[in-house]
Amino acid sequence: MHDLILETKGLSKQFGKQLAVNEVSLQIKRNSVYGLLGPNGAGKTTTLKMLVGLLHPTAGEIFFHSERWNRKHLAHIGVLIESPALYGNLTARENLKVHTKLLRLPDERIEEVLKTVDINNTGKKRASQFSMGMKQRLGIAIALLNRPHLLILDEPTNGLDPIGIQELRELIRAFPSQGITVILSSHILSEVEQIADYIGIISDGKLSYENEIGKDEDLEALFMKVIRAC
């Protein structure tokens, strides 16, 4: 469909005898926030890693902008899976400089993404001295350098205090208006409820539910109903 930025068909991943992801078919609409939900170990991170080429699918297909996925599409995808890979002895700007050189991007992007994530006043402070929230913001800044059409975030609020969670929530909610679609994985229902337009629920490697979130939706009740029915 023309309004989908990303689609998977029967996406599966097997490790030995374990089927970690079982025929997952996602439909991600452009300029939206999509919450990928599921218990720990449900297959969320494995699914995201396949979307960005970190794992090769055992079966199934991935389409980006209606084209079969290949590595050239990574130029339009920003990724923060697990902890951000930062150089602790470098400042925020220096960390970003490493990536602009690797990606052959202009240095102007450094100040632009620092302002976007609101850590442009960290000066000479080293990344090792950053709070968890600041490290997450720097990781997102790195993911934004290439002006991605799609931003994939795996459990981005892990380890954050309530203020950090609220600030990150507001940041993510602003991305669709900037032309950036977000796929956000989480097991924290209350966060997804406040931030996502659509949700998919994965349980035991299977996509058991996918739909738009209603205004009066009780996400916890829906989640428990779907998980118990699996």
C-alpha cells in the first residue's frame, strides 16, 4: 500500500530449534508512531534487528517504501537498539563528529541534531559523565544524523527516571510532524499508550494483534486479553 513506509510478510527467525519470530506481518504507516508491544522475550528485539539487517530472516520478506528491502535502504533508517554505542571519553559533539565523517555528512548536522534532542549545551562534558537520559538522547541524535525516514527505537525509556521518560516521550511524539516515522518497542504499556498511534502485540514470536489505538482504549486490558488468548 502506498501509505505504508514499511511492511513485512511472514517474517520469521529461527535459532537452532527455537523459532524466535514466527511469520510476523507488520504494516507501518508513514508519519506515525508504531508501538511494538510484548512481554520480555516475545521476539520484539529480534524482529527489529531483522528490519535493519543485523539479523538475516530465516523466512519472509521486508518492504521499505514498497521496495524489497536491501542494504541501500539503511541510508534512510535511523536505529537505536539496546544501549547507544558511545565513546565515553568524547563529548557529544565529538561523538557525532565520528559519525558524520563515517557517513560523509556535513558538520552542520551536528548542531541540528543536538538542538533537536535538546543536548546542545553540554559543552566539554564527556559522554561517560552523562545521565542515562542524556545518553539516550545522544544515541537518538546519532540515529537522526542521516535524516531518516524511519526511526527504530528499542526500549528507549529503559533506565530513565520519570522526568527523563516524559522528556523523551515529548521528543518522540514530535517526530511524525517532521516526516519521521517511529517504530518503538516496549513492554511498558503506559508509555506506549501516551505516545503511539498504532500498536502491534507480539507473543511467543507471533504477531497476535495490530491496529490503531482508540482514544478511550484501555491498553492494559487489551494487552492482557491478547496475551492470554495466545
